[in-house]
Amino acid sequence: MHAPVSNPGVTEAWFAIRGANLNLDDDGRVDSVWDARYIHDTYQALCEQQGVARPNVIRR
């Protein structure tokens, strides 16, 4: 995601994840599964690694 420098205000983003993304290898076998929990946990970990405060997110 990118917010242009010319944007005069705060940029807000909203994402909805329903179901899971199945990532396949070259032979068509499931290599990994990215569901909402995995994406949330990965996002939080990456923010922490880069010294960014944990975003206030809503989960269900």
C-alpha cells in the first residue's frame, strides 16, 4: 500500500478477509494456507520487528 506525498491528510485503510488463500507449489500441491489469523499475526509481528506501534485493529 502506498499513500502519495500529495495526500493532505491521514490515510486510512480497511481490509476484509473471508476464507483462506491456498498457495500452491509448481506441482499444484498446497504449499501454505494464509487465513485471517495468519495474516493478522504476521502483520503484528512485522510491525513489531520494524518498531511500529501495534495498530488498533478489529477482529471477529
